[in-house]
Amino acid sequence: MNTIINDIEVIKTKASKIKEVDFDNLKFGSVFSDHMLVCDYKDGKWQAPKVEPYQPITLDPSAKIFHYGQSVFEGMKAYKDADENVWLFRPLENFKRLNISSKRLAIPELPESYFMDGLKTLLEVDKDWIPKKEGSSLYIRPFVFASGKGFHASPADEYKFIICTAPSGAYFAGEVRVLIEEKYSRSANGGVGFAKAGGNYAGQFYPTQLAVEKGYQQVIWTDDTNHEFIEEAGAMNIFVRINDTLITAPTSDRILDGITRKSIIELATTENIPVEVRKISVSEVVEAAENGTLKEMFGAGTAAVISPISGFGYKDKDYELPKLNDTYASYLKKRITDIQTNKVQDPFGWRMEVK
């Protein structure tokens, strides 16, 4: 049955899969909702988006995504509060960043209305897929890729914008131990490190695999020149607490402008937690670990919000972080998740209701 919502055509699935889903035992990003938003770019412009049943995509073998990697994506979440109202967290920041990433990869930028109205329509159609259980959410994956055909090394002439969603349980990474990278680089000056490009993550897998073989779960990425400064933690931004000061690296060509990252900085500043946005050297972190002033390290990103680091390795030596009762990580995570799920007032205007 076809309907129109927010001026967007909706083609509903004939048979929902929702009754097959165990919402009490959801793995992250492995169960997918009934519908997806699809929008094609062709003839020099974005066509009208529509919502249709979740299904496989058919592409020509010469589609340029397979050969030249024109692909960008975002990660977001939708939440239900106690009254089953639906909320998004800073969605316009995701939209802006998707276009920043697209521009860097020569992908046509999306109109804001296609992204926001399309997303709201999709959530309205699949609102029953948004989990109610504490800590759960509907993970949202908007992405754009080159669907145009041809082996010539040039930007495609056709693209697809898709939003898929996946109900997911609480994301717990457990005790995360990281290895400070001394050889491989995630990105370089003038490169695409600041963009959420698929290739950025593909390039991380091998060094991370090497770290896992040594008993670590993730890699701390360092600068591409001398591996002197820490920059990101796996696929997340990184924060370091020395004494009572929270420190994170400034954004650059190499570092993603994380939405959780900027929220932590703003929230911590409001809560009178000292915050410094500056380069932080590996030697400073090692020295702080050795003299006892290193109190916390944690990653920040959409999936886990905040992922505490229990220890790190560097130059064949391991360093343990202290086990504190009251941490910035736990406090800031609760403050952010309470805002996301409409449990407290939102003085920042971050929360957006989906009506």
C-alpha cells in the first residue's frame, strides 16, 4: 500500500518481521527494521526520496563504489522516552557532517529537507521498532555511495542515498585495553580523516587486528608524521584526564569532528569540569601514567557514547589506569544519555522530538 507522509511516498512492506525479533536480546546493528529510505541522484539532481521495504540492492558490477570507493555514512540513534515519544540527538549535526564528507569525496550534497523529512518519515513508519528497554535505541545509518557505472577513474554520475535502521541493545564494550600505534596511520594531513568515509574504517582493520593478536581490543591512533601525538581511539574520539583536567585533541584534516565529542566538551564546560582542547603527546600520557596523575582515558562516539579505557600498551610496556569510584566517564555518559532519552531538561537544545 502506498501512502504519502511529509510529502514523501511510502511503500509499506506486506509482512512485518517485528514479531520475530527478541527485543530483550538485541545485538548491536544486526537486526534491521522493516523499511528504508532511498533517494537516487541522476540527471544532475537528487530525485524525490521514498520509503520502501528493507531489501537487497542490485548494482552493476562496474558501479564506481566497487572500484573507487566513493562512500560516506553517518551514525545516529532514535530513542523512546517513558511516554513513548520519539527523540533524536543533534540530527542536524549529522546532516551537516554527511555533506562535509560528501563534498570531500566529490559526491553531490543533499538538500536538508531530503535528509530530515526523509528520516522523520522513516521513523514514523517504523516507530514500533524503536526499543523501549533501558539503554536500548534504534541505531540509524544514513549513507551515500556511487552507483553510477564505468571503469574510468572519475566521480560517478549517479549516487544512492539510503537510511537503514537497526534496533539495538545497550552497547557495552567491557574492559577496553588499547595499544598506542607506532607504525600505522589512520589518516594524513590533506587527506580524508575528517570525513566519515568508508575507506577510513577499512584502513583501520589490519592494524587493529594486529593489536588484537597482542591482547588489546583497540588502537590509539597517533599523528602520521612522528607518531608523537595521540589523536583517536579506534573509531572514536579520545579523551584523557590528567589530575582533574579533561584533554582532547583538536579537530583537523586527520580527526573526525565527533558529535559526542563536541557534546562532551560543551557539557563538561557547563559543569565546571576543566577542559583543554590541545595536542596531547604520547610522552605526556606515559609520564602521567607513571607518576599517577593519569586518572582516566575514554573513547567517545555514537554507539557506546563513552567507552572507558582500562589500560594501554606502548613500546612493549603495559600501563594500568586506576579504578575510580566516581569518574568523569560515567558522570558525563549518564548526563548525555539522560538528555537523549528525555529524562532531564535539555538546556543545550540538542534533543529533537519526532512528530
